[in-house]
Amino acid sequence: MRDQPTEDVGAIVARLDRLPATRSIRQIVVLLSLGMFFELYELFFTGYVAPGLVKGGILTTSTPGLFGTTGVASFIAALFAGLFVGTLLCGQLADRFGRRAIFTWSLIWYAAASALMAFQTDAFGLNLFRFLAGIGIGVELVTIDTYIAEIVPKHLRGRAFAFSQAVGFAAVPIVALLAWQLVPAKPFGLDGWRWLVLIGSSSSVFVWWIRLRLPESPRWLVLHGHAAEAERVTADLEARVAAEYGATLPPPAAAEPAGPRGGFIELWKPPYLSRTIMMSLFNVFQTVGYYGFANWVPTLLIKQGVSLPHSLFYTTLIAIAAPLGPLLGMLVADRMERRTIIVFGALATAVCGLIFSQARAPGLLIAMGVCLTLAGNVISFAYHAYQTELFPTRIRAMAVGFVYSWSRISAAFTAFFIAFILGHSGVPGVFAFVAGSMLIVMLTIGLMGPRTNQLALEHISS
């Protein structure tokens, strides 16, 4: 790879960041958001197929020993172990081969692995293919976030992330509704949970249609010695935006300086050292609150005295709120600092979780479940944007993959810890664990987080 003169990078950045919001910009965000939809469908069916896996005799609700491999916890852990490998070891692939190529092939990878998982009949095969699917999902998570951060103008970044997450989280109520109808049944002689998985894996059919309409990131192109291609992509986008804008585009601002080629060691040098520590610590503990609820909703409701059919119905009602969190976030995404949104979201998660743990009335359980879902998904859109903003283009995917990988390994162990706490201390014990984790999140981001709103990525990274 050739180093690119920093003035070429700065000129491309200045031209992209001055583009107004028009149909072409929105189209790119929509296409990437569709990729997010398929990805989150794959990610979130975990908790919804769990009752079907137990009913079919493949897994057990409880976990033999702390780290047993035949319980629901092992299925959740297999996914997050794969996500850990995908985000940590493979996130750098998008830095090397480009955002567009990795966006495409990682989606095909996890769709194929999930399709094979749907036909497994024992815990080993089930967990193996869930692990392999997790690798592809982990790569895709990092790539989509990086893609959006680099191609969307700075004044639209917050709303773009919020919209992308809203589209992605629309998969959650769809998964919940399908699970409610399919998991207790056996259509055409095939277990309902298998149908739920196969419906998601069919997403690979759409990937080529999405791919053909996405340009490569000009920031990535120019930093990897493809200045002519970066110029072509940028000029084409400018021409389409100008035609839709109906007026002369505003002139580019003075080009921000861009650094040379980077590497992993750069994460451990100022100004990135404190950011690497902050986001790694954040990702360890935010996972406890988010997946401690999202992956265990039906099981938590059953522990609160709700029957299985009612549990799946209540879960469906709660899941409807999933895309609403980022949609609400769009109202403040580019007005309120990302760090502030994260802190208030963590506080709401702690409070609502503690109330949920004491509730027995269906109305209060559903209301607190909705609040937990809204708070979790507001945090989600904010931190997905935030962690991409904190690192420069030359190491962005690698850096995001590294700090994000801590959430994956945390989630894998959290699955076993939640199962253990649930068995010994019940739902109140689970949410005491969640509340403590959210306190650490609030302190970490509140005390260490820099401001990023309305700033060019290159300015934040300088």
C-alpha cells in the first residue's frame, strides 16, 4: 500500500463534509441500514429461538456447571465468541481490503453459516455454526459503522447512525413476531425455530443488489493509493447531490490535515491511548445491561411467573419498541453530545431494570421492558457513532474492532454469569448486576469522553 499525500486526503474530506442532505446521501444510508437490518435479525433471534431449542431437547434451560456446553447460555456464548473473533481479528480486513468488499462477503459468510446451523440436531453442531456465523456478524458490525462514519457529512453523522440503527432494530419486533408464531409450532414438519433461522439466512439473496449501489469510501480509497478512484467517486456523488440540491454546492472548508499510514501500536499512543482504554472499559460493561436483558427477555419473564405462550407474546410487545429508541434519538443526535446521551441512557437502564425485577403485574413488566429496550437502543446508536469518531481513517476499522471486541467477549461470559445469578438470586440479582455495570458505564464515559458533535473526523483524531 502506498502512503497518500495528506493534502489529497484533506481535500476529499472537505468536499464530502460540505455536502447537504439530499436523496443520494440518504440512499447510501438506507442501503447500509438494510445491511444492518439483516445483521441484527441474525444477532437477536438468539433469545427468541432458545425456548424452541429447549423444547426440541437440543439445549437445557439451566447450565450444568458454570461453563457447561449444553445449556442456553452456551448457545449465547458461542455467538459472542464468534463476534469476538470477528471484531478483534477480522475488523482490520475492512482497513486492508475496503469497506464495500468486506460489507458484502461478511454478510454472505454469516448467512451461509446460519443456514447450516438450522439443520443441526445436537448442541455441539448448533454451537459450532453459531460461532462461525458470529465471526461474519462481527466483521459486518465494524464495517457498517466505519462505512457510515466515513461517507456521511459531519453535520449528518449522528442522525445517520440513529436512522441506521432504527432500520436495523426494526428486525427485532419482526423476529419476536415470527418467534411467537413459529417457535411453538412445527410448520411442514420442521421445527419452528429452524424456520426462524432460515428466514434470516435468506438475506444473502439481497446482498448483491445492495452492493451494486454502494460506492467505496473515498477516504479509504485515497489513503490506500487510489486517488483517481477516490476523485471519481467523490465527483460523481457531488454531481448527483448538486442536481438534487438545485443550487451551487457550498465551497469546501479548508482541508484538515490527515496523518500518514497507521498501525495497531498507534492505539497505545496519545491521543488514542485514553480513548482505547475508555471504549474498551465501556464495551465490557455496556454489554451486561444490553444483552443481560435482550438475550434473556422470555426467560426473565418466565422467572417472573409468566407462562411460555404469554412470555413470547409480552416479548413481542416489548420488541415493538426496539426501533423507536434510535428514532427518538434522531431528534437529538446532532444536537446533544454522544457522551451525554450514553450517560442518561445508562441511568435509565439501571433504574428501569431494578423496577422490572420487582414487578409482577403484566402491565408494569411490559412497560419496564419497553423502557429498557428504548434506553438500550438509544445507547446503541450513540456509542456506535461515538467509537467510530474517536479514531482516524487509517486505523478506524481496526480500532473499532479492537475496542468493540471487548463487548463480545464480555457478552460470552455474561451469558454464563446471568444464568448462574438467575439460578441463585433470581431476577432481582440479575438487575443488581446490571445496575452496577451501568454505573461503571456512566462514570467511564462521563469522566473520560471527549466531545465529537459537528466536528470533522480528522479534527477529532488530531
